[in-house]
Amino acid sequence: MAAKPRIKLDKKEAKKGDIVEVKALVSHVMESGQRRDGAGNVVPRKILNKFVCTVNGKQVFAADFEPAISANPYIQFKFRAAESGPVVLTWTDDDGSTIVGEESIKVS
């Protein structure tokens, strides 16, 4: 099981239209599939290939990752506050499994 992602919002309370910065770090090996083990066998690819952030169920940011992304990827982005609710960050692995983290924001 993956460790819980570390998520930080620069504002937990914002006015409608404010810009909110999100910083997140998730633990993951991010194996590119191009390395070989000690016996010369290719180590299978295992990367987080998709990231989505929703606020109150509405997508505010998304990204596709490629094999060159580092292990334990860090992501930083901004969105415009529109409504209160949960801020859900979801990383999807090659095998379809997900790592999900959540914070909340209050918008007035």
C-alpha cells in the first residue's frame, strides 16, 4: 500500500476568484521499464501516468506523466477558487491502481 500523499494548500479559506496554490508529494518507485536488474532482466515499467485534481467534484487540473518523471513525484499548480468542498488529488498507476489524497477548502 502506498503512503498517504502529502498535500498543502496555501489557503484553506479563500474568497471566490482567489488563486489557490497546491503542493503535493507522493511516494512511488516510478520504474521506467528501461533499467535491468542484476541478472540482466528488464525491470517492468511501473509509473504514475495520470494525475487529476478536482474541487467539489469538478476537475481543476490534470496532467499526464511520462517515464522520465522522478520517483516520489512532487507537483505544484494553482487553480481559481470557485466553491467550497473537498480538494481531491488522484494519481493513477500503469496497472490502474490509484493513490488518493484529500484536503478541503472553504470559499466565501
